[in-house]
Amino acid sequence: MTRKEKDLNQNMVVKLETDLQLFQSSYVELSRQLETCQANKEKLKEREAEVSSLCNCLLVKEQEAEGCVLSTMQMEALFEKAQKGNSLSKFGEWDEKYPAPAEGIRVIFNRARVNSKKEGGTPTDTC
């Protein structure tokens, strides 16, 4: 082997060693990035579960609230009474001309009573 061939081989070895070091450095950096991505993925899964739980809770609350909301007619009757300066009637003594507010309040009390019985005490917030 000639001196020129030895120099070429030596240069090739140095270049390959340099390339190998670069690849090893890249491997280490990519491994760190992969670990970071996996940790972020786990955090996102936890947050997704939390958001899903909150959405389900909100949906349940919306469904429960549908029966508690007063109709437009009921609201108008209540506002009309408030504007006239009338106080609300005692519980059970409803104005026969405006039975709508009584129905709305009755629904609210009935739901509270049912919830109280289900939970074995006073009405509480489940979510």
C-alpha cells in the first residue's frame, strides 16, 4: 500500500469517526426529544380525561336544568308582579289568575326533594 493510499484511508477513517460522533449526538438529542414528547402526550391524555369529565358534568347539569327553567310566560308573570310591587305569595297560596309561577316553583321544589331523597340528605351539587 502506498503512502497516498494510506493517507486516503486515514482520511476516510477520520471522516467516518466524525460522522459516527455526529450520529451519536443526534441520537441522544432525538432520544431526549422523544422522552419529552411522550411526557407531553401523557399530560395531554390526563387533560383530555379532565375536559371530558367536565363536559359530561356540564351536560348532566344542562339536562337537569332544562326542567327547572321557567318559561317566558312564567317569567313575564313574575316580572309583572315584581313591577307592580306585589310580593310573592306564601308557599301554596298561588294567585289563580297566574298559576304559571306556582308551577315553576313547584317543579324546582319537587326536583330538590327528589335529589334530597336520592342523596340521603339535603340537595347537593354532584359535579
